[in-house]
Amino acid sequence: MFDYESPKPKEPTDYTGLKIGAMSLPVFFLVAFFINADAGLAASIVSCVILFAIKLRWHLRKHIWFWVIIAIILALHVPLLLMVRWPQGNAPTLFYTMPIGIADFVIISGALRLAEKLFLKDSS
């Protein structure tokens, strides 16, 4: 008479966002100490984006070329952080850092996708 579905087993909560935020917090403090807080926020957002891209492509972690590409991406971000003159509190910080972070995520994801197609023969 009544059609009850059996309860599905409850999956554990995914704390990926919290872990990524916690891992980028030392980056913020380090850069804020040596440069300024706005550059620290930009570096923190970029590190969050890189960590999120790594999380999405985590199945490639056993390949050395994956980590080489991540290291190259990180090495390209250091001069960018040092060369760009970040405003010091005059403009809303998220207004200019989030579009940069989104564009950065698209570029990193595209680079990882291209590398996956080039290096994995059985990828379709």
C-alpha cells in the first residue's frame, strides 16, 4: 500500500573547501607580512584556485608530469605577484582579485586538460 524507499546510507561530509582555505591561510600571512595585505589576499585566492584545480584533477596525482606542470604554474605566479603593483586598500580588493582568480582557474584547468590529452595515450 505504501511504497517507502529504504533510507540511503549517509555519506560523510566533504570538507574540501575548508581544507583548501586552511592550506592557503599561511600563504596569506606570509605574503601580507612581506608585501602587504592586498597582495596577500591575491596570493591566497590564487593558491586556493590552484589547490581547487589540483583537487579536480586528483586522479592524475601518480603522474610526474602532473606535478611538474603544477610546479611550473606556481613558478609563473611568483613573479606575477612580485611585479604587479597591488593597491593598498584604495579599491575593493575582491573586485579585482576574484576575476583574476576565475581567469587563473580557467587557464590552469585548460593547461592540465591539455597536458592530460598529450601525455595520456588512452585518454579519450
